[in-house]
Amino acid sequence: MHEMSIAINIIDLATDFAQKENAHVIERIQLDVGTLSGVLIDSLSFCFDAASKNTIVENAELVINAIPAKGNCTDCNNHFDVEQWPSPCPQCGGYFITVSSGKELKVKSITIN
Ligand SMILES: [Zn+2]
């Protein structure tokens, strides 16, 4: 499962960070996940709960910020919100769209104590 390997990576990253900083508790992990990243947020949070059992990350709160997708039409230079992908430019109907955000998948912050 895609989300499970992502969850394990996040837990590894947080664990390494906590060890380096001599922290004993990880309070919160914040993620930025783009709506076009291909990651299912519900599934990721379920996998995170399952994979963090009996680790230092177990009681950490996972905060997932969904980053909305934005597109840029290369024909008419229109910027717009992308509801689903692929979709045409709402202004000119063109399909030459570059995605300027919405593919993020990154750990934004880890709060330790
Ligand atoms: Zn356009």
C-alpha cells in the first residue's frame, strides 16, 4: 500500500529527529499534502495510526494540511483552482495546463518536547 510506505517514512523521519534532539515525546507532526499528490488523506492517517503503535510517535497528533491544486493555462495565462485532474481551462477550454501547486507531499513541522 502506497500510503503505508509514506506513513513509515514519516515515522522514521520523526523518530530520527527526536533522537537527534534528545526528545522523548513527539507532540505533533504537520504534513502538507496536495490534492493531486495521489495520496488519500484518510488512508494515510489510518496507516500512520497503525504504523506508529509502540513507537515514540504513537501519541503524536498528525495534522494534514490539504493543499488545493492550482493550474496555469499556457494558452491564455489564466490561473485557476483545479477540482479534478485533468481538466480544461475554465476560461478558454484549453488543455495545456501546468500545475503550479497541489502535488506537494512533505513534512512541514515536527513538534517535540
Ligand atoms: Zn485558458
